[in-house]
Amino acid sequence: LQKELLKYKQEARNLQGIKDALQQRLIQQDASVLQLKQELLRANMDKEELHNQNVDLQRKVEERNQLLAEYKKELGQKDRHLQQHQTKLDEMLRQLSEASYQQVDLEWELEHKEALLAHCMKREAEE
């Protein structure tokens, strides 16, 4: 009986050692699982923060796109006004050029008539 008792005590010690080792391993695994859960939580928080930043950036892009569309519209209007003013300026320059040619013609005609008048007066004075 004593041998059997010693055998069972030895087996109990071995089983207790195995149990302690398994409990230690379980504690380590629980710690690892807890650490992984914390990392997962941090990763999810980071993911949520990145998602929020992405939403915010998309909103800002949309706002800037709206501003860009408004600026393009204003630029188109200014281009049309500029084109209208350029057309008017071209017309005025054409009219100014015509007036300048008419002025040259009139000055030439005036000089010609002054020369004729001077010639007539000279002839009259000679007569």
C-alpha cells in the first residue's frame, strides 16, 4: 500500500507539475490574448480616426472643387467680358485708323488747296 501510495503521490506531484505548467501557459496565453485585444482595439481606433480624417479630407476636396467650379465660372464670365472689350477695342482702333487716314487725306487736301490759294494770290498779285 505504501508503495502504491508513494506511486500515487509521485503521480499526483507529476500531475500537479503538469497542471502548474498548463496554468502558467494559460496565464501567458491569456496575457497574449489581452495584448492582442488591446492592439486590435488600438488598430480599430486608428482605423476609425483615419476614416474620420478621410471623410474630412473628402469634404474639404468637395468644398475646394465647388470653389474651383465657381472660380472657373467667374473666369469664363471675365473671359467673355474681356472678349467683348477686345472686340470694342478692335472696332475703336479700326475707327481711329480710318479717322487717321481721313485726317491725312484732309491735311493733304488742305495743303493742296493752300498751295492753290497761294498760287492764285500770287497770280492775282502779279496781274
